[in-house]
Amino acid sequence: MKKVKRILPALGDKKKIDVFVEADQVIVKFLTWVEGLGWQCQKTIKVDSDMMPDFQRALSVAARQLNADPRNGKESEIIPFPLVRDQEKF
């Protein structure tokens, strides 16, 4: 028999994420609130235990990018140095 453990959901106004642990996988559900119907599941992701480190790393990278200083997203203002392809030997 599979054991299911519910992790506390991340609640928003009309969106939420539920996370469950079931046997050897994590189940992530994205739900939205629909008037008259309640919470409706839009997407489900099942992540096997062997994929969890990569999944966690990918989420961390995405979170850092979202929380980064917006100035870091600008293109470099450094003028590139011209590349000399055929250099003479000194």
C-alpha cells in the first residue's frame, strides 16, 4: 500500500500548489480557483526520487533568476575588444 503525505500547500488568491509524497515520488499539483466549482487541478508533475536533486536544483536556479536584481538582466555595457585572428608572433 502506498503512503501519501501531504505537504502544506502554497496558497495564493486564486492559485495554489499542493505537494504530496507518495511512495518513491513527489507529486506537485497546480490548482486554480473557479467560482462555483472550487479548486481545479490544472497541471500535475510527478517526480521520481532519483530525479529530485535535479528538480530541486532547477527550481532553485529559477527562483534565483526571478529574485535577482533587474539590472543583472541587462545586456553587458562593456564594449567587446576586437578579436585579431591572424596575430603576428613577436
